[in-house]
Amino acid sequence: MFGEIKIINNKGAAATAKPIYNAICVRNELGEYETLLLTESDLKRVRVRASKNPEDSIALTWVAKAVLRALKALRVL
């Protein structure tokens, strides 16, 4: 899985809500795309969890990496 983290403003935020979120679009286990909204502390927590469990990380194939590099060079991504 790959993606891009975008910082977005929390529109219509409640008084106790964070003013910004990190939006991440992912493809879930059903093959559907969904947007996840994470605070900075959420993002830090999941990064720490991933670093503690490298055996569970998802690696891109060399083909996927090549396609991503090509798309980035073409400025599609």
C-alpha cells in the first residue's frame, strides 16, 4: 500500500477538536477506498507501532516501485 499524507483543516470543528488532521486515502480489506483522518499523535503512534513490528510491514514489489517512479517523473503523482 502506498499513498500520500495531506494536512487538511478541520471544517466545522467542535471546540475540543483538533484544528487540523492528516488525511490518508487507503484501500481497505474489501478493496474499497476510504479516507482516514489522523491527528499528529495518532500518526506518531502508528509510526512507532510500525517501527516496532517491521516483520508485519508491507513491501512494494519492484514493478510497483518502477511504476510509481515513472508516474512521479511524469508528475501524475
